[in-house]
Amino acid sequence: MSKRNSASMVLKAYQLYLEVCPFMKISIICANHMILKVAEKAKSLHVIDFGIVHGFQWPILIQHLSARADGPPKLRITGIELPQPGFRPTERVNETGRRLANYCERFNVPFEYNGIAQKWETIRIEDLKIGSEEVLVVNSMFRLGYLLDETIVFRSPRDKVLKLIRMTNPNLFVQTIVNGFYNASFSLHDLRKLFSNIQHYLICLMPLHTVKIQRDSCLKVNSMREV
């Protein structure tokens, strides 16, 4: 069984990926810009992040909030992930919360974290602990597309999650997704088109990694695994 990469190793690979591939960086910049705009005068900002993983999107947002002229708002983050296999299903999502708490302390941003590690379609609105006087943002970076949809199963997980998001009535909903086939039934023609699209996507990424780093680099292996 392969050993799970540490957060520091994943961060190094992620930084390398941002350096050589503009797609994720642009998505984060645009998402954070919209969040800052909607929370410009907020006293409390609550971000519900479907697919938080290691929370790498949020340090730059925290820095911008700390520099606000009238002082930073209270930042609440609800980090949602799938449970990890084994005896500690919430380990990674809780580790992410601790790192973000330390970062907020460093920049004097009041912070509260709620980690949820379970199947997304089983989450209830009560689990999100939404306050009455806060700016609410729902965020998902490249993850909602992987939920099963109605072409696969009746009352699909994707529908349940989208209905939950609608129930939250957020001030802002940010979703990024790569165009493609997600959990849909295929004809042979569609399958060929899918493999062609994947091939073109990887062909775009591989030369960028090759230019920047050695072929046998450990960081290259990890960054391509994250892709």
C-alpha cells in the first residue's frame, strides 16, 4: 500500500502546478475576488467549501481580509470532504482546519471552523450551522462534477447537493468545473470523444511540467498525481 503524501509535500507539488499551469491560479483569483467583493462590508463571512481538501485556496483570502481598512470580519469556514478510509475518517479535514486557524491567528483574523467528512448527499442544512447575520458563500472548485447525476441513479447525489445549496440561499455561489463527460451514460462515439478530450487535456499539461522540472522529480510525480 502506498504511503499517503504529507500536506507539505502536496503543497510543494501544488505550488509547482500553479506555477506552470495557469488554469487553477486564474480560478482561485477570480473566485476570491468575487468573495471579497460580496463580503466588502460584512462583519461575518461564512464560506462553505465543498471539497476543501487541504484548504490551499484560503490563505490568500485571509491575507486580503486582514488588510481591510475597517478591520477583518469574522471568518467562518465549513470545510466539507469525503471521509478518509480507515479508523480516522475526519483526520485530513480536521488537519486543514488547524492549519487555517494558525494562519488566521498569524494575520489577526477571527476564525471559526466546522469540518464535515461524510458523503455530501447525506449532509443536512443543520450541519452547516448557518448564522442569521453573516454573508454566506458556497464554494466548490472542480469537485461537484464528480457526483453521480440523474442519468446514473434516481434521486442522484448531485441533485441532493444542489438542492442543499439552494436551501442555504447563499449571497454567492462559486463553482468551477472542467468541461467534459461526468457520470453520464456513453455510446461508443461518446466514449471515443471522451478519450480524445482527456488526451488533449493531458497533452496541454505535460509540456508545461517538462519545461519546468526534471523527468524523475518527486514533485513532478506528485503534481501530476494531483492533476
